[in-house]
Amino acid sequence: MAIKSEHTFSKLIVRIAIAGVMLSLAVMILSLAIIKGFKTEIQDKVRGFIGDVQIYRYDLNGSFEKSPFVPNDTTLNYLKTNDQIKAYSPFATKPAIISANNEVEGINFKGIDATYDWQFINKHLVSGKIIDFKDARPQILISSYTAQRLRLKVGDKFLMHFVQNPPKRRKFTLVGTYNIGIENIDKSFVIGDINVVRSVNNWDANQMGGIEVSVKDFAHLDSAADAIYNNLEMKLKSRSVKESTPEIFNWLSLLDVNTKVLLVLMMIVGVINMITALLIMILERTNMIGLLKAVGASNFSVMKIFLYNALYLVGIGLVLGNLLGLGLAALQHYTHVFKLEQSNYYLDYVPVQVHAVDVLLLNIATLVVCFSVLIVPAMLVGSISPLKAIRFK
């Protein structure tokens, strides 16, 4: 049974302690949910556009335009039969200049074919539609950023000059615009048919600049990337998305450190509040402790009373903390009420991703840590003399 105090000061301290546990747990839940949501969204954006693993021809070419190759049957059979691989498709890139409405813009043309997985682009499509490869007219997708700079809208036609000697130009119809939210991608790339690159470069019908590979489980990307590299033919090499964009993934890894620091600080806040509340409850009930000891109660039994009471308060704080943390997470998930500057964070809202296991572990950790730490102040009961405690006012 919980100890109920009639003292206003004690009630205030108890309420502050409960509020401390509640806020600490809520902040920890939100911190994990935001960091995981943020990392997942950024990872999905990067890997959705360039793939999890890219396969190239082994050469010293460091430009966006890769040397052509035709994968042999061994490589293709490995990609088809590997259980870790979700999908793969050929691509080719080539630098070009778009000329439209008396404006010019340098870009990298990314050519893909009908095997390309449009799920990611469809998610970020702003207007129009995806490319129809059955249409004989060259179609193209560009970012809304590039479309705005060139004053283009869906249905417009424009010329693209491919950089080579001599330069070649092709006429395209804009069928759709997208917004990935990552500046380097939105500013640099447009998406079209790989056959355009083949035509401009005079490649054979089955040549390609690279192969984009998507893995089934991104958590096992490193092992999957190593396996792909080890099973390629001698003329090919591969690189994972982490190796292609180290600046983004190094930045995301730093967020884990910040999260750990925040979790520790919030845990300390909750524990300090509970220790303070327990010490005040012990001091206010010194007379009761003396009476209990005088009638034969052991130190351990008296200590248990205060520990149970403290855990009861922790339990209230945990319940309220879960309601507050999960409630705010749900609010943000469904309304996106808290916004971000997309140019700085690659997202225009704060993403949240709540995992039941994370919430359960945070609750258990908070309860265990509070209980372990509260044992020390509860042991003060043993140092209280029954005679002095009864006289204590």
C-alpha cells in the first residue's frame, strides 16, 4: 500500500519525482523514435535512388560516366540466385546540358530500362507520371528543383546536349517531376531511357554502365556487398551505398552517439528525482520508522515499505511517460505537425518510427535502474535509532 503524505511539501516533491520519471521516459521514447525514423528515411532516400550496391567495370574512370560492359552468365546467374538480393537492374550515366526557355542547366543523365523498380520514384513523384518505355518518343523525369529553374512543366519539350566530342543532342518530353529532398541528387540527376545513352555512345544493345542491386535486408548490407564483390567476374567491381556516400552515413552514425548521451542524461534526471523523493519520505516518516522498529519490525521489512512505495511512484511515472511519449509520436506520425528545413535535413518534417521492443526495453531499463539506485537511500532506514526516531519532531 502506498504511503500517503499529508504534508504539502512532500506531496510537491512526490509529484515532481513522478513528473521527472514521466518526462524522462517520454523524451527517451521520442528520441529513439525520431532518430530511427530519421535514419530510415534518409537511408531509404539514398539507397532508393542509387541502389544498395552498384556494380561497375573495373577501370580508372572516376567520372559519373562509367565504361560499358556486358556481364557474363556467371555474374547474372549469381545475381538471380542470391537469396540476399531483392532486385537488380542495368543503368548508364552521362553528363549533359539541358537547354530550355533561354536557360541552361548541367546535369547527369541516368538511363534505366523497363526492369527498373519505380516504387521509390512513385513515392516522391510531384507531378506527371513515370516513363513509358513502349512510347517511341524519348521521355524524361527531372526534379522539381530543376524544372523550376528551367521553367518547365509536364508535357513540355526541350533539347538536351550530351557532353562528348562532338556533342550530340536529343529532344525529350517531360513526363514527370520528383522531389527526393537530397540536394546533390535533385540538382544533379535526371532519369531517362538507357537506350538514349546507348545511342549517343554507339554502344551495343546489351551494354550498360553499371548494375544497381537492392538487398532484402539493409541491416546485412556489408555482408551482402562483400559476397557480391567476391562473386563478380574479374573485370567488374562493386561498391555499397555506404561507400558511395560516406558523408551521409558517417553523419547518421554520429546521431547514435547523441542518442546514447541523451538517454543517459534523461535516466539520470529521473533517478535523481526519485532519490530526492525517497529521502524526503524517509525523513518525514522518521517517527513511523521508530515505532515500527520498536514493535519488532526488522530493518529489511521497513526498507521494503519505502522501496515498494518508491516503485509505485516509478510505475505511475512510467505509465504517464508511455502515454505522453507514444501520444506525441502518434501525433507527429499522422499529422507531421513538427516541420524541418528540407535543405538542411533532407526532410520537411520530423519522422518517427516506434518499435515495441524499444519501448519495452526502455521501460524495463528505467524500472531496473531506479530500483537498483533507490536501494542505497532506502538503507538509511537501518541507521535510524528507534528511541531517537520516536522523539524526532
